[in-house]
Amino acid sequence: MKKFIILLKSDYLQRTRSYPFLITLCISLAIAYTFIPPPDATYSTIRIGDYQGYYNSEWIGYVTAIMTSIFLSLVGFYLVNSGIKKDISSKIGQIIATTKISNFQYLLSKAIGNFLILSTIAFIIFIMSILLFFIYSTGYPFKILQFIIPYAVIVLPSLLFISVLAVFFEVFLGRIPVLQNILFFFLFSLILVNDNFGTKEFGWDIFGTRIILDQMEESVREISNIENTSGLSIGYALGNISKTKYFPFEGIHFPGSFLLSRLAWMGLGLFLLGFASIFFHRFKIKERFQPKKIENVLKTVIKSDINISKLPKIEKSFMVLPLIKTEFVLLVRSGHKWLWVLNIIGVLSLCFAPLSVAHQIILPILWFLQVSRWSSLVTKEKNFNTHFFTFASYRPLRRLLLSQVISGILLALLLATPLLVRYLILLDFAHITTILLGGVFIVSLAVVLGILSNGKKLFEIIFFMLTYTNINAIPFTDYYGGLHHHHAYLMAITIVSAFLLIVSYTIRSIELKKI
Amino acid sequence: MKLDIQNVSKKYSGKKYGLKDYSLSIEKGILGLLGPNGAGKSTLLKMIATISKPTNGAIHLNKNNIIKDPNYMHKQLGYLPQDFGVYPNLNAYEFLEYMAALKGIGGTQLKQRIALLLEGLNLTEVAKKPIGNYSGGMKQRIGIAQALLNHPKIVLFDEPTVGLDPEERVRFRNLISELANDCIVILSSHIVSDIDTIADEVAIMKDGQLLTKASQNTIVDSIKDKVYETTITKEAISGFSANHVILNTIRKKENIIVRYISEENPKDSKLCQATLEDAYLYLTKR
């Protein structure tokens, strides 16, 4: 048990002492601040028709718990789904494999480690929710239990299940991270739709939010005398704020059966871990590297020495074209080859799907499939340890960074070509411009977040959230013109992209000066 | 061609120094950097390669301050880092073409130069295969090839023989000897045999400081008449090591043959011919 705790502690410390974790924590805090809209805000997060609750302890406690449960389940998966991968790349896994620790214990330690990370963020959001109460409350009494109970009953079991799911996905799909991301994306969407608009059996609700939302709807029904309170909205909705009416939400007494269901989800998590431990590779991974085969070939070669003085002379050439070419090749070749099958299906869909569907739905999904490629655009030097070469190269900032940005944009536009051609046939230059700018924006975002966080995760998480909101047609996050094509929008995207690129250039420049 | 390192320090957090008040000057030829792990060899090479900046001091190449103008160094640098990586999805040709573009070189003869380098480093047969499939030694040779791509005037090799087999080491030493005819070569290692056969001068480092820099003969002469060998029992070794600087031990059944340093002429010990390894161990252990 002591060894297990030491394993957990070291895992937790190693992960929380990282720069990406701090950035994620800051972003989570900023997002948590928006969970409860300020009184004069023009958006709502949870709303039942025209109603939302008075800002009492119950409303703030439960609303922030619902938002945290959904938000952290979505983002948290991407934050923690590489625990085993890190042990493989750091070679710690090979050491662990030789110890007495069982597969189940190891996977359990990973799941609990994930849970501790997510719980840390949830705790910070919890503190923020209490602060929000004191900022926004207009004389309602502070009831600490109305904060603790929803977080304990709703948030923690959800996070534990997501933590286990991250390990489960890694065991079975660890070598295909992109598939992990995509499958979870669809699984999450399915769960959310089912939880909030499908089943009425609260026990089947993974996020545990349906029972609270039902109670909120019931409270609204009681005061409005309307039988059917349609119009429940969860998430950031703009407009209709002027008509807002308020109702007193007084919390919920969770039935015993519901509490048992929350325990059952945790139990299912343990079962999934047990199942995964049967198939866990225990770091006996098939190596791609086959030295014997290649070395045998070498033995047949007649060896000759290098005659330095007789080597052909080379010329100076500061063109960026060869760099763009190789950066593009690296982008195309990264990831599994079968992903290109998905890309081709996506590109074909862009050719034949109705124009609005192709632009609004297929394009953001097709671009999201490139998440791993773009996230490694400016981080691969550190990942592959080639930064010694690149940083010692001739004018690395002006030449290499530029070529990386251009190659990333080329990939975006190449994939969007059928859509661009269709708009060109229609002479719809406004939509063509929005797609071009969308490509520039998403690559700029990948570059700036990669440089800022020195890792891939932050961009992956934000791109995932962007894509999710894009598919749900939230106008604010529409970066590729699926919904807008006004001049003001084009201008805004251009300015934001330029700003992101300037920030990237500046930070990398400082980075190079400080090395 | 002259490289001047003047009072260079690299301070990390707290009071820890990677390099402390380090000065060195080198002209054409091979300088061997010897030192135990953590001596500051890689830190020094990184600073010369301009991928790490000194906290204090100056580095000049041909009187050009390369800290202020790193591109002056980049144009003529060939650098093989100790712990470098490669892009596993590229083959050797593609990787070297990429490296050439990074270094700002090209021209019609580039492909031929790459082909000859790969041939000389015995990689032609696998040059079209992804580097991800290469063994450690093959990756090391790719690293050597990229360092020689741009006809460098200053070449830095940080632990270059890691992963090379004995035959490859010999070939590598020959290569360095030829390179040194018209450029500066700095070669770091903690393996004395990598250095003693080729280095014109040797700099021995410890804890971020330069202990000595001189020709091999001068360094070896500093411990001439101080290296002895004797045979003692296994039980006596701990007491013996407390009073002497031990250079080497060889187990022989119940006894141990001990090679050690002594300022006086001890009884029952045989005077031995000093080597560079003896001098290195003496300087870094005392």
C-alpha cells in the first residue's frame, strides 16, 4: 500500500509541476468564472425557457457543479489521456514492468492519478464558485453544503469515470491517439445528448446532471403554471437576456437510488480497469525498430572512408521552399496511414454533400482530424529532440517558423480544396475567404499554443472544444465561416490570426534569446 | 580561424554553475574535451554552438562576437549534439536535405554531397528507409553526416562515438583527423581512448571548471614518476583507497592489482609509465 501511495504521489507531483498543467488550470479558472454570468451579461449558461435561478447558494453551487461535470469530463479526458504513453516515452514503464506491481494496480494508479489531477482543477473551480457567490449574491445566505453536495455527488463520480475511461482508451487505443480523440469526441456527444434530452432514468446519466435539470424544470413549472417547460439550454447561449425571469432554486435531495447509481458508475469504472488489465501490454510493445535486419544488410556493403576534401562544394541557399516541402512531408506522414482513409472520405464528402453541411459540419470535423498533426507543428523539435539542430540553424525564426506556418496552412487548404472549388464555381468569394482565413486562424492557434505551452495538449483541448461548439453551431466560436460571412467577421478573424502569429514570433524570439 | 572563449560562466538556478569563469583559446586542430559526467563539456559545446547563452563572458570566432551574432557561427558550424533526435518518418536523404535547408545551403551538388557522405558513413543501403527503423549507431552516423553537410570550419562533436562499433570508431577517428587539416574540431568525451589517439591538445574539465589545457605529452608528463602498481589483498583495499588516489584495480583471485598515484617512492610498488588516462583520473579524482 505504501509503495502504491508513493507511486501515486510521484505521478501526481510530476504531472502538476508541468507548465501545461498550470496553463490548463488558469484557463479552467477563467472558464469557471463564466459559468455564472454576471448580472449584466448578454449570455446564459443554464436556462429553462425564459427562466434562470436567483443567485443564491443553491443555484450557484448546482449550476457550477453541472458545468464543471460537463466541462471537465470533456476537457479532462484530453488532459489526462497520455499517462501510460509518458511512461513509455520516459522508459519508466520498462522499469515498472520489472517490479511486482500488478497490471491492475498500475492501471488503478494511473486512473487515480488522472482523478487527482482533474479533482485538483475541480477544487479550484469549487473555490471560484464560492467567490462568485460572494461577488454576485444579493443578500442570500451562504450555505456551504449547497456547494459541497453537488460537487461530491455530481462532479467527483463523473471525473472518476472519465479518469478510468482515459486509461481504458489508452490500453486499447494507446498506439493510435488520434482514434482515441475521435472516438471520445463522438462518445461524449452521444452521452451528452442522451443524458440531457434522452433517457429519464437518472441512473443512466454518467454526468449526473439530468436529475438536477429536471428539478430546475419542475421548479419553473411550479411558479409559471406551464405544463411543458421546453427550452432547456445548457452551455453558452447568447441573446434573449432582456426577457429573463428568475425563480428560486432550492437545491435537491438526492434519492438513495441515485446515490447508488453514482457508486455504480464508479464500480463500473473499476470493472473496466480490471478488464483492461487483462489486455494491458505491460510495456512489451512491438518495436518498429528492426536493427538486426538492417545491420545484416550493412555487413554486405563494401565500406569506404569519406574523403572530405573531395566532397562536392555546396552553395549558400536561403530559400525556404525546401523547408516548407519537408515540413509538409512531416505533417502528411505523421500519424497512422489509415487516417488518410478518413481524410479521403472527408474530402469526398466535401465534394458531394450539400454545400451548407459540407461547410458547417464536414469541414470542421475534417480539420479536427488533423489535430495531432497541427499540434506537433512547432512542438516536434522538442518531442523528437531535434531542437539542437533547428535552433543552431541559420535564421531559425524567420525561416523555420515561417515554413512551419505555411506548411500547416497548405495542409488545411489542401483538405478544403473541393469546398473551395465548389464556391469558386458559384463565384462565392466571401465563403472562399472565410475558409482561407479559417485555415490561417487554426494553424496560427496551433502555433501560438504550441509555443506558449511547449506541448501539444493545450491546442488539442481547445481545438476539440472549438470543434464541438462549431458542430453545435455556436456563432462565437465559428472560425471558418460556417455561419457568418460579414466583413466585420473577416476583419476580426484576420486581426486575431495576425495577432496570434505576432505573439508566436515574439515568444519564440524571446525563447531563442534566452536559451 | 580562431575561437576565443573568455571568462565564460553559465549559472543555473540558485548557486549552481554549469560552467564557471572558463577561458580557452583554440586555432586549427583537434581539441579533446575530457571530463566526468556533469563536468560542463556539453554546456560548453552548446554555448559555442549558440544554442545556449552564457550568463557571463564572451565567445569570439575570428574576432566576431557569436553571442551577439549567432548567424556568423551558424554559417560555418558543424555540430553533433550528445543527445540528438531525428524525425522517424523521414529517410536519410530527406533528413539531410532538410538539415541542409536549415543550414542555408543548397546548390546543384548538394544531392551528390549527401550521397557521398552517406556512402562514406556506410548508410547508402538504408538511405531510403525511414530513420525510425535505424539502430542507435546508424542514427549516430546520420548525426555525423549532418555535421559535415555544410563544409564546416568549426566542428563540435559531443560524445560522438556513442553507439558506434569498434570498426566505426576507427573510421570516425580517421575522419576527424582529416577534418582537422583545415578547421577547428572540438571533441568531447569521457572515454580517454576516444581522444588520446587524435587530439592535438586536451582540456580536462571538472565541475564546470577547466583543470588543465595542454598537449597530451605535457599533461602526461605532469604525473611522470607518480604512477605505481602494487598487489594487495581484497580486505586491504578499503584502507588503501583511503590513503591513495587509485587509478585502476584488477581482481586476481584473492588479490587486487592496484594502479595508483604516489608523490613518494613507495616500497613494494612498481613504477609504471603514465598515460593520459592516469593523468585524467588523477586530476579529476583528487
